[in-house]
Amino acid sequence: MRVRKNANRDIPVMIETWNEMLEEGEVFNGRELFNANSGDEFFTSQTYCGVAVDFGGNIHGLYGLKACEDNEKSAEAVFVVRKPSRGQKIGQDLLNNCLKIAESKGIAEIILKDVEPGNEVARHIFEKAGFTAFGENAYRKDL
């Protein structure tokens, strides 16, 4: 498994992956499912998107990193790992790549919103990486 920058050809599978998580109701409560246009708009608006792929090119997870409009030294990040791929440290790989990319882009703070209270695995990964909780479902880390 490796994490790489997404390509345009990845966006349909990224949309499918995102929508799977929404349909399960495990993450991003209250958000609308993406269609081809809204998903493409979301992913192309990100400062950077990374995808976790196996050696066959299959996507197992993704993240989006977007610099905040009011403070480009801060960025928000979202992470999704496909349900059948969980438990393989893909979330950790995505987070490590995100931190590396953020630093290379001069980002000084990463904010994670919509971290569901029941997602203990994600919370553990974020806390282990030095993120601190703030607000109801959010984490932040200074780089």
C-alpha cells in the first residue's frame, strides 16, 4: 500500500468512497452525498488530495487537505478509509502523508472537523500523532 497524489481518473472512485461512508452514517453526519459534479468540485477545490492505493491501483482510502481561506497557514483535513480496508493501518499512512504534505506547503496548523465520537480508532490515531481535541468533534495540531 502506498499513498500518492490523486489523479483526475481517481475522482469517480473517491466520490464512491466518500458516499459509502456517508451512507453508513459513520462519518460526516449531515453532509449530502456527492454526485459527479459536486464530488469533482469538492476534490478539485482541495489544496491536496492523497489516495491510498494497493499495487493493483485500487483505492482503499483518501484524504483532502484544504488551506483555510482566511488563514493560509491553517488547513482543514478529512480522512476516509473504505470499510473493507480498515484495520490495515491505512488511516495512519494517510495521516503521515498528510502531515508531510502540509509541512511542505508551509501549513502551520491542521484542523480536523467531524471526527465522530464513536470513531475510537480515528481518535486514537489523531491523538497518537499529537492532535488535541477542541470543540465537540474536532482536533488540531500545530506543525
